[in-house]
Amino acid sequence: MKKVLFSISLVLAFLLVGCQSSNGAQAQQESQTSDSGTTTTTTNKTKSTEHSEPALKKSATPTLFIHGYQGTTNSFKSMINHMEQENVAQREMVVTVHPDGSLDTQGELSDEKTNPIIQVIFEDNVSDEWNQTEWIKNTLSFLKDTYQIDKVNLVGHSMGGVSSYRYMGNYSQEDTLPKIENFVALGAPFNDFINTSDHQSLEDLLTDGPDSVGERYQDFEALTPQISKDTPILLIAGQLNKTEYTDGTVPLSSALSIYPLLKANGFDVDYSVAHGQNARHSMLHENGQINQQIAQFLWE
């Protein structure tokens, strides 16, 4: 495991279908908060960083930030701005992908050790995950051909996390494309919007996987063995309160559904759950604690 993961406050932005969860056995979280509060409890703890902030490494490896359904340039704006202000990373490029797969770019990669950020924007921001998968491939192929980039990190919010995972299952073994060095998914509905929390505990979910699966999860069962096991993965999910096992859009059981699948296939995977009203879906990329957590995961 790479590092400690603190539960943090997250919030809504997938804008498809909100899934309400019910009072399930899943109440066995390590700690809870008031309905309006926030907390930083630890799940799947590996080591404590509560009282110390380790120095972050700098490299020239780009990190691609991929928005969710109906996302825009504002989707990761707060997180990227915060990372720049803290001198953690530097936005160097924005890539806009058109519906035909062609690209427009703003900025240039400097090849300096700035932890460069590339923000990927889909012009058709309501397209499906299969199109987005191909657009991610086009972006990475461009980086390889133009800048000879051999490895990247991927950070995907919501559907951006789903499309990134599908990309890794389809293409991460191809030598002509950059290797995925690390992957972070924030509130990604890997098992569609199926909520199993009314009859399945979090412990059972993380051990056995979801007891009800959708077509997307079934796809990922087949695709996961094709992903490079050298890619560490961090899953972040949100829980609004003691009776709602959801971030307001994506059920907790869906965002964490692939955890046991990854473990069974030998991956280095961690997860984190945020609690409270600040754990809503659209704020997954708006919270300073999440920024710190992702920075530690990618660059510690």
C-alpha cells in the first residue's frame, strides 16, 4: 500500500441520476459525524500522517485530470489552483477533445520537474464512456508522439473515473501508449448506480464484492486482469450521513465496488470514505483535504 488515506469531505457533480440509499448494515464505519459535519477518519489505514506532512517529490511525469458527466474547465479548477498555490504541481496544458477525436491544446509541457498537470476537457461533455475512452487514448497518443511521454498519472472524477478505468482495461498494456503510473477515482460509479447498502455491509462489500452487479461492473470483471498490476489505485467515496450511504449521486457501494476485484487480481489499491454533508459528489475536487490526500498518493 502506498500511504494513509483519510476520509474527507466530498460533494455532487455527476448530474445523471441521484441514488438514495437506505438504513443498512453498512453503519459499521470506523467513525461517524453529525449530518452537517465533516471528519477525517481513516479507512484501510497503512500509516499515519495526521501530525506530519511528508515532503512531496517533483517529477516531469504529467497528471491528467478528467472531468465527469457535464464537466467543464471549472470541474477541477479549484483543486488545480490549490495545488499551484501550494507549489505542489503546475498546470502546463489544457487539452480539449472534439467529438471527432481531434484535439486542441493550450500551453506546452516544459519537461521540468513541476509535477505538470494536464486538464482534459471533452467538448461533448455528455457523451458515453466508450467515446471518452477513445478520447483519452487519443490524448495519450498525442502526448507520446509529440512529447515522447512514457508515463502519466490519471485522476478521474465520476464518469471520468469510469472512462479512465475502461481505458486502462482496453489499452494500458499497449507499448505505443504511455504507462499509467497511478490512478485516482473520485466518486466513480463503477457498478452503475446500484446501491447494496440496505442488505450488504461495507465489510462484506470490501471482502466479497457487490452482491448485485450491473453491466458496467461485469465489463470491468473482464477488463481488470488486462490492467497493468504495476499501477497503484486510490478509490475515494462519499457518505452523506448515518442513513444515506451515498454522496448524493453515486452510492458508496458503487464507488468502492471494484476494491475487492482489484485486490483479488493482485493490485496495490487503497480506499477512503468521507462523511457528512461536505461529502457531496460535486465537491470531490473542491476540498483542500482531498487535494492533500491526492498529492500524497501521487507524489509522496
